[in-house]
Amino acid sequence: MRDLGVGFRYLLKGQRWVARHGKQFGFGLLPGLITLVLYAAALVALALWGEDFVTWATPFADDWSSPWAGLFRGFLTAVLFALGLLLSVLTFTAVTLLIGQPFYENLSEQVDRDVSPDGTAPESELPLLRELWISARDSLRIVVRALVWGVLLFALGFVPVVGQTVVPVIGFFVTGFFLTEELTAVALQRRGVELRERLRLLRSRKTLVWGFGTPLGLAFLVPFVAVFLMPGAVAGATLMARDLLGEETAGDGSEESEEEGARS
């Protein structure tokens, strides 16, 4: 369970790293801001025209007596907006990383060079378009998995007591896992680690992943916070990827010992 604390420290280390490297932080904000604007516009449109869409999609309720048609359509409108919010939380990181692929690749490389004993960083030998295609493909696979979990947990949320207590907690841990996968993919994909192997690595250290991703997922519920934390989250995920692969990190001897103790 000590891995929970180790994972959280990687999150804090990433934020401290970008705080010391202002230029990287500034560039890292741009993709998140672009994604935030796109998502905000989509949610505003959903709020304005969601009721009209539900009315159009449920013509069979036109002849229902009052107040049942209004209650039914009001419930469906609320469900539609809730699903939109859930989808935005689950996909925000994937879309931001896809938009900001060059920015975050560069940031991750800088972190690797900064902490590597020999000052070098693994570099992908693939063309940029090929990297973007692999990133988009893998992100889509992860989003589909996350959506399956999201729909399942949303449905379980209607179960009395359990749906209001246990299910939200499980939801945050699931969100944390998928967030961490997306973020560590920046560094791991550059090392040629395929999606299946990435998932295996993360599942082998679930408490480490939860310690990093779960508090980040909670913070990402606030859109503006998500934008400002993204650069540091990528930096911290790069540090954690090095740990998952057993790579040496310069200047972290004491923490490496502690992490070895957490693994045992």
C-alpha cells in the first residue's frame, strides 16, 4: 500500500518540475486550453439543445398525459447531460494529449534528459504522422474501455445505497487508472512499448497507478485545474514510467530505496 504514497509523490514531483521550467509549462498549457474551449462549447450546446434533441428522439411520448411526458423527457435530458459530463472527464486527457502530441513529447524528453544519469532521453524513430496515428489508435482503444466502465458504473449508480457510496469510489479509481495509462503512454510509446505491454505494466503496480491517477482524476473534475495540471501530470508520468521500467534516475537514490521497499 506504500505504493499509493509513491505514486502521489510522482504527481507532486511532476508539478515541481514544470514549476522550475517555466517555458515547458507555458507550452504545455496550450493543448489543454484548446481542448477546454472545444469541450465547453460542446457542453453549452448540449445544455441549450439537449431537451430539443430528447423531444425529437422520443415522439412516442407526445401523446402521454401530463405530467408524465415532461417528467420522462426531463429525466432523459438530465441523463444525457450527465453522460456528456462523464464523457468529457474520461476523454479530456486523451484528446488533450492528441492535440498536444509534439508539445508533450518534447516535455517528456526534457524530463528524461534532466533526470537521466547520462543526460540522454529515449527517442522515437517513427515519423511524426506515424506517431500521431499510433497515439490516436491507442487512445481510441482506451477511451472505448473507459466508456464501457463509465456506462456500467453510471447504471450501477441507480442501485440504492451502493450506487451512492461504493460506486463513486470505484469510479474514481477506474478513472485514475485510465488517466495514468494515457499520461504514461507519452513516455512509454517513445520507448516502443505497445499498448498491451503498457497495460500489463500498470496492472502489475495498481496501487502506484492509483496513487498517481486517482487524486489527479479528482482534480480534473474542475476544468481549469485540469488545464494547469496537465504539463506537470505529463512530467510526473514520465518519472513514473522510468520507475515501471526499472530505469535509473539521477539524484533520487533515497527515493529509489523507498520505492524498492514499497515493491517488496
